[in-house]
Amino acid sequence: MTKRLIDIFGALLGLLLLSPVLAASALAIRLAMGRPVLFRQRRRGLRGSVFELYKFRTMSEERDSAGELLPDELRLTPLGRWLRRASMDELPQLYNVLAGEMSLTGPRPLLACYYQRCDARQVRRYEAKPGITGWAQVNGRNALTWEEKFELDVWYVDHRSLWLDLKIVVLTLAALARRQGISRDGHATMPEFLGSAKGRESAPPDRAATGPRRRGPRTVLRGFFKGAKEACPHER
């Protein structure tokens, strides 16, 4: 309960203090890339539940002759590259925090399709609510391999506390100043996670198929911005 109250207060304070930055970013994207301003994508949250994550759009919608989206490095715009470098593309996720789908700190929410690709140990990362920043983000971010990220996520699940969350917030501010680990070497973002199913006895239940999806104040945001949807494996 204490962490939830901190999340609500932190998200409200962030939205208030950063409202000029949010407005300026939205206007810049609208002028440089057109609509939509927001990008939304299905991600997995606590215990594998599915929700729609919001980000500022950083890529174009350019496609090849077959109608398939071009690789990330060809669609990432100069403005989008700058937004990603400053981590400003993540700011709309403060809304996901208010909606109760995310926390300020926790394992980063991954693409919905990655859930079934995790092995029995890796899937434990879903025992905590996903965060805007997390232990893996302050210990290498996208410079890490997927396996290294998952190990750090599971470590966080086993050691989480308010003091650790405070440490993560402080380290995140320092990491933003250094602007390191934004992308994997040789990639515009991060290569697709192809899975570590070896040793997995059975897949966890798919809450997207067996349980109702959350309904909440996101309908207000959806009515204001028509965010672009994109399926696995592309991630922005």
C-alpha cells in the first residue's frame, strides 16, 4: 500500500512538473512526424496480465514493398533518437503508473509475446509490478544481454524494498545524465528476445486469454490520442 501511494504521488508530481516538457515533446512529434503522437503497445505486467503501455512515438511508419515495417534503425527519426537518448519517450508511462498498471520502479514491462518465451526462473520477474525504471536499467540497461537483464530483474523481485526503490531512483537520475546503455551495440534499440525455454516444464497461464482485461481511465487518453499499435517483435 505504501509503495502504491508513493507511485500515485510521484506520478502526479511528475506529470505536474513535467507538463511543459510533455506538451513540447508532443508538439515536436506532431510537427516532425505527424499523427499519432503516442505509441501504444501490449505489454505484460504483474503476474503476466496484459496492458497497453504508452510512449512518445520515436519511429516512422515506413514499410517495404511487402507492407512490412522497415528495421528499427531505418525508422528511427532524428527527433526520436534524441527523445530516446534523453529517455523522454518514456514519460507518458506516468499515466500507466496512475492507472495502477505500472510502478515507478520495477522490472521493465516486456512485449506480450515474450512472456511465453521465458524459462521457469526468468518468468519470476513478473512477480513484481513493472516499472518505468528498474534495477537492470541502472546496471547497464540495453547494453546488457537479455539473460543478464532477467537475472537482475529476479534479484530485484527477491530483494525489493522501499530503500532499494529509492536507490534505483537516485541511480536512474545519474544514469540519465551519462546517457549510457540506450541501445544494444549494433542495434537501434534492442534485439528481439527469442526465448530461453530450455528446462521449462510448462508455460505460465496466459492471463490475456483467461482473464478480463483492465478497464480504467485509459479510455480518456485513448480518446484524446489515437496511438499506433504494433505487434511483436518490434519495440520502440
